[in-house]
Amino acid sequence: MSASRQNALIRAMPLVFVLIWSTGFIVARFGMPHSPPFTFLVIRYTLSVVCFGVWIALARAAWPRDSRQVLHLAVTGVLMHAGYLGGVWAAVKLGLGAGTIALLVGLQPILTAIWVTVFGASMQSGGGPSREIDPGVHPGYESRLTSRQWAGLALGLAGLVLVVWRKLGAGEGTMINLSLAIFALLCITTGTLYQKRFVAACDVRTASFVQLVAAFVVSLPIAVLEPGTVDWHPAFIGAMAWSVLALTLGGSSLLYLLIQRGAATKVTSLLYLVPPCTAVMAWAIFNEVLTAPMMLGMALTAGGVALVARTAPGLRG
């Protein structure tokens, strides 16, 4: 493959990732009527581990070099698979709409912007030595949020309140499922930052294998205890197939590669596209209500997230 074509593929990776990631909330709506959330996820992890295992064996992919890297990968697996997906799928199971959960989790860029802006000077990448940010090299770096970033935060939160308030009034949002959504948000944000901080570059297939095994171990006890059984409905089978092949083997692998290549900041700044995209999909497929105030709220949130993410020095791709 030529260098120019390879560079074009790398540049396209963030957008492809976001498009795949957007379907995850739709798939949850398809699958949740037919299975308890953690039972679905345990089956998904099992099938994904088998697929990655075959891929690893055929390609003779290299495993992580030491036990510390295996431990770091396991932590990211618990956060970014068991915690994030568990929170999302449980919230959807309890009645939270695909568009609403996408909006809440889409606040990740704001949290990442705050963290990188406040703590970016001590960030460490890939398990290597800490690198202090030199103000001469990064003249825009500040230890506090700028006025523009504060404006972005206010704008994003105003849009979120506008959307979520109407959902609460319609009876869709409850403290339980909203708390699960916030838990998922914290898990994906922490997992992304943790991976960038501690996980050294290694083969994406073996890294994903370790992450999924860790997520399986944590999720299995919850799946055993949760009520309900699996209904092997065609919608369940289709949702499972897409979850394994597109979301886990495709989306999660892309996320890992983007973080390792240093492009995670670009993914973060693009994530504000996920909520409106998911909301339109949910409206078209599930007839979820999409009113003018809700669209205004999503636009405000997207604008606020974009403003924070694009003006945070540590978030420039």
C-alpha cells in the first residue's frame, strides 16, 4: 500500500469510528427487548473473544510484553467495555431512549477537555516517562479553563438540560437510568485517558482479547444474578451479530488504534456528531420523538462540546 493511501486511511479512521459508534445505541434498542443487558454483553464478549482468538492464531499476533501491560489492558477493558457498555445497555433496558443516552455519553469531550486542560502537564503516554508541557512549545496551554471553554461548557450543559428535562417530563428519564448513563460516561472517559496514560503500543488483536476477557470476568457474575432470559428473536440475533462484528471487532479495534496513534483527541472532538446522528436514526427506526426544542438542545450541546474540545490545547489532533 502506498504511503499516500495509508495516510488517507488513517485520516479517515476517526470519522469511520464515529459512524460505527453511532449505531451502538440503535443496536441496544434492538437487542434489549429480548435479553437482560449483562447477559447480552457476556454472550457478546464470549463470541468476540472466540473471533479474536482465531484471528490471533492465524496471524500469529504478538502478545503484550509484560504482566503490567496485561494488567493495564484489563483495567481499560473493565472500564471501556464492562463499565461503559453495561451502563448504556442497562439504561436502555430501563427505558432511556437511544438519542438521549447518546447525548449524555456524548459529553465525553467536555470531561476530556477539562481533564487535559487541568492535568495535561503531567499526562504520560503509553507507559513512558512523564512529559511536561513546555509553554514555549505550547503557548496556548493554561492550567485553567479559558473564557471560551467556560462558554462552551455552559452552552453544552444548557442544551443537555433542555433535552433531558423534556425527557423527564415525558416519563422516559428516571434517576436510575440517568445515573447509569452518567456512569457509562465516566467509564468511557476514564478508560480512554487511562489507556493513553498507561498502555504501551501493542497488537490491537491481542490487546482487545485481554480487554474483552477482563470485561467478561467482571460482567459474568452480574449476568448470572440479573432477572430475565434470552429470547432468540431475529432482532436479538441481528443485534448480536452487529455488536460482535461491527462494534467490537470494528469499532473497539479502531478506538484502540486511534488512541495508540495519538488520534484519540480527534475522535474526542468528533464525538459531538454522535448524538444528533443517533437521534435521527432513532427517530427514523423507532419513531422516537424528535421535537424542535430537542433539536435545539442537541445543537446547543454539540456546539458547546465542539467549542470546548477544539479550543483545549491538549485536544488538538
